[in-house]
Amino acid sequence: MASGSSQTVVIAALLGNGAIACTKFAAAAYTGSSAMLSEAIHSLVDTCNQGLLLYGMKKSERPADRTHPFGYGRELYFWAFVVALLIFSIGAGVSLYEGIHKVMHPEKVSSPAVNFAVLGLAMIFEGAAFYMAAKEFNRRRGKTPIMKAVRQSKDPGLFTVLFEDAAAMCGLVIAFAGLLAAEYLGIAWMDGAASIGIGLLLGMVAIFLCFETKGLLIGEAVTEEFSAELTDIINNSSAVNQINEMRTMHMGPQDVLLAVSLDVWDDMDTASLENAIYALEQKIKAAHPDVKQLFIEIQSGEDHTEQVWLSQLKLKRK
């Protein structure tokens, strides 16, 4: 499930992009600018995308049931992947088509002052939305490098909006440069070239987001730091001799599945072992509330090693 701060960021981006899209479409219709039309399509796609992200957040909050015993948290990952595909197919595709058409058949843009005014206002609104997303992202990542933090992030709602807003800011600069060249340098085809540039930018962002959300959709483990903290808690249990194996998977941004195989001390009686395992479960969930589902298997180290060896042997024979 997504946090409330992520929803706030997405809602702010949706409202801002919706208003900007209407303004850009009006300006594009009035002036006939290809770059402005590409920017309008870009903002419209962003608005729809944020609507889909909010829909995914809402759906992911449904409680587990018989047909989905691990909950619906990963539904957010599905809709985030759909968003990435929409950016590529509609945002990038239409911008490239429109840009190529205008480069081949350039037309003079009427009333360029209107376009410049709209782009200036869009930069202010997009800048505000980007600031909100960047502020929340920086708060979460701390001192972690940006790209590493994106790869480690399990909240696609936040980093999708962050990259969409960053692409929007860059797209506005490209559109501004294209219109400037078309108006003051007399290069009519630069308006279409700017549209192509915006399409290529959106394509690169979409491909990157596809790869990031695909990993979440397939299933990603917790970060190394998170895993190390879990290992320390488990090893400090009075019942644990050693950890045979530990596996984790994010079912949602704040929903972690933890399965661990433990070798416990042989001299423990059943009652003491049950109490120690229960205490271990409580410590894990108290330290990491994101661990919503926890499964502990008791197995001797020798038996676990043999089981793993047999599994690997079967795979080799296949």
C-alpha cells in the first residue's frame, strides 16, 4: 500500500497537470504550434497516468481474501506498469508523429506570445509539482544516491510522478527553445523538431519506468539494509542456532512477505521453543511494521543443506 504522503504528491500532480493540459490545448488550437500540441498531449497523458496511479493505490488497500490470500498490494505495481506503457505509446508516439509531420510540412506559428506565456505558466505549475515530489523523495532517500534510491524504492507512485514531472520540465524547455528558434531565427521546422525531442524524451523515461516497475511486478526483495536488520533480530533470538535461509518479497510499498528457515537449539523443549518463536515474531513486527506476513520454518541445518543440494541437482538434470 502507498503512504499518505505519496497520495498527496500524486493528487497535487494530477490537479496541476489537468489545469496545464487544458491551457496548452487551447494555446495549441489558437496558435497551431506542434510543440505546444505535444506538450498538451504530454500533460494530458500525465493527468491520466496520475489518475491510474490513484486508482491502483485505492485498489491495493483492499484486505486479503480467499482468492488473494496475500492481499492486493501488488495491484499498484500493475497500474504503474500500465502508466509506463501509456507514456511510451501515447505520449512519445503522438509527439513523434506530430513532430515528424511538422518537420516535413512546416507552418508558421501564429501568436507566439501566447505560447510563451502558457509555457511560462506551465513551468511555474510543473515546478511546484516537481518540488513536492522531489522533497518527499529526498526525505525518504536520505543520503542514498538518487539512482540507487530509485532502484531501491518500492513505491512506484512516488518515483513515477518524480520522473514524469522532471520530463515535463525538460519538455517545456525543449518546446520553448523550438518556438524561440521558429519565431526569431525564422526556422519553421524547429517547432516540429522540438516535438520530436519531446517524444524522444518521453520514450526514454517510459522505458526506464517500464524496467523499474517490471521488477516490482515480478517481485523484489527488501533492501540490503532491511535484510541485515532482520538478520540481526533473528540471530539475537535465544532459540536460533543459525539461519538456514531467509527470503523476502515486497507485496506492496509497505507490505513485506518474510519466509525464514531456522535451525534451533536441540535442547529446547516444545513450550520454550514456542514462546521464543512467538517473541521473535513480535520483535520483527515491532521493529519493521512493513512485515505484514511472516512464516517461520524449523529445520535442522543438515536437512536444509541436503534439501537445497537435491533441488539444485534436479535443476541441473533438466
